[in-house]
Amino acid sequence: MMAVTSSCKEGTKIAMDNGKYVRYTPEQVEALERLYHECPKPSSMRRQQLIRECPILSNIEPKQIKVWFQNRRCREKQRKEASRLQAVNRKLTAMNKLLMEENDRLQKQVSQLVYENSYFRQQTQ
């Protein structure tokens, strides 16, 4: 039985018994991606059916396909989270810019008030 990768990494690899990795072919990745868009979480029976119906996947173990789908779902989740964080970052950057502008305006106003205060003190003395 072949060993499989189970981490959530970008690579599309098949682990062989000797410890070396063989990448899925572009055709296999394309087929798996098509299947993923149809059903991102196929059952065990559905994965077996995919192997039977899709000759290009016939040399891949069912467990490897299971792990590929797990990794693909994980990558999708990471992309969504990265996109969400980028949107939050853009909003915070814009808010920070506005606050810095407001801070500059207020500092100028304080400087003006300090100047006016010292001027009026001199006038009253």
C-alpha cells in the first residue's frame, strides 16, 4: 500500500513507498478539479466510482484521492481566509490614513491654539 500526504500544502503529489513524490499529471489535476467543482466532498463510494469511470485516475489509490480532496478543501478555505484578511487590511489601511490625516489636522489646531493662548496672555499682562 502507498503512503499518502495529508498536510494542507499547495503541492499536488503522490507519495510512493520509497519516499519519493511523483506529481499528479496536469490531466489528473484537471480531472480532479472538475470533479471538485461538481462535489467538493465526495463519499467513499463516489470516490470509488470516480476511479472506475475516469481512466486517468485509475492509477491513484482511493485514499490518495480522499487526501487530494481534503487538501483542495483546505486550500480553498485558506484562499477565502486570505481574501477576507486582505479586504480587512485594505479597510484598516484606509481608516489608518484617515486617522493620521485627522491627527495632523488636530495637531495643527492645537499648535494654533497654543500660539493664540500665549499671544492673549501677553496681551493681558
